Amino acid sequence: MADKDDARWFADGEAYEHYVGRWSRPVGRMFLDWLALPQGLRWIDVGCGTGALTGMILDRATPKRVVGVEPSEGFLKLARANVEDPRAEFRLGDAQTLPLDAHEVDVAVSGLVLNFVPDKQRALREMSRVVSPGSTVAAYVWDYAGEMQLMRYFWTAVTELFPDGAEKDEGKQFPICHPDALADLFRTGGLQAIETDAIDAPTVFANFDDYWSPFLRGQGPAGGYCVSLPEPDRGRLRARLEDALPFNDDGSISLIARAWAVRGTV
């Protein structure tokens, strides 16, 4: 992720994949289709995590080169194992101090990371610094307060059962995850031709355990809160979610994962 302090939430790459990484892929593909940038460009993937977006850039954008930057050693290990393309390079680094020279790349993107960065303006300045003039800077974040439904159902149940846990809600923690806030960030960062859009991806869980078990691995603020609960309270939360979630006739659960995307030109 984007900052060492927040890497505590995402230290286990495999657990992250099971929790939300698997749903980030369709969102990432739609994000790249939305950007619709030319082939042969040099990219940086800021907060590359397990390498999911980096791999999609290689597959869909036909880049000359992609540099993935990530502060979590555990994530970098998984990214290097997942992405073996010689055009990709992974570096240990922070979004607020990118380990690249000025104008070294043509596109800077960040997927599901910007909300975790303490100094978002500094991160945006860094992304703008490393791209060539006239190039694209873009990002996307989950719609935590709205239609990132797997988390929204979780936090709604938490708020109903444990009001003292409401402040842990990512929808409250991350007000940047809204199109107006993202556009304002890019505008104050000096970018031009700013656009925002919603990206909705289906998230179909085979059964309740497929939905519930990822929270038990402690990934992200929701998972961290879940594992912090005493076992009886965790059981109450599980029961509330089983009552609230929309089950299909076959026991599966069909939700959507919405992300807000933003782009601008340096």
C-alpha cells in the first residue's frame, strides 16, 4: 500500500488477495479501458501491492516499461512472483517519496491506495514529478461510503451492533473517496483536464463463508476490527450479516464493488 504505517493492515499478500484483491482485477481492467492510453508508454504503478494492476497494464496497455512501487516487503515478494514480465520492475518505496527521477515515466497510476496516504498532496506532487510534461496522472479508490457493498454491509452491521466501532468505518475514515473530493485534490495539485467516473464491478460470493472468511484474516480496517472482537461479539456480527446479505436461491451472494476513478494532465 502507500505508506509504511498503513502497511500493518496489508502485510499478508495472500490474505489480501482473498479479501479484496480478487475483486480489484475487474475494476483495474475497467480503469485501464477508461484511460485508453496509447501503447508503448512508460508507467509507474504507485502502491502496486501484489502486482495485480501492474499485470493488467502489461496485458492491456502494451507498455514499454512498468515500475511498481510498494512499501510492503510481503506484497513485493508476491508481486515479483506473480509478474515475471521483463518489462516490469518492482521497487521498495513510498508514495510520498517515489524512487524515480523526474520525468522518468509517461503515466502515473495508483489503484486503491490514495486514501491510505497521510499526505495526499505530497503523493500527487510526486506522481506529477516523475511523469513527463503533458502526461497523465490517474487513480481510483473504493467507494467506501457508498457502493463498495461487501464493506458497506459489514460496517452497517458493526454500527448497528457496536456503536463504538462506527468510527472505524472506512466510509468515515476516508472522505477522499468521493468524486468531488478527488477532483478537488487533483485541481489543487495543479492538474488540468480533470475527469472522474464510477467503475462498478460484480462481486459474487459462492456462499456466506466465501464472504465472511476473508474478514477473519485481519486485512484492512474491516478485517482488523473483526479479529479484534471477542468471539461472542464476532458471532453476533456474523449472525447479523447472515440476516442482512441478499442471498440468491443457490446460496450465493451477488454484490457490486464501486470504485471512483480520477484522471488529470500534468
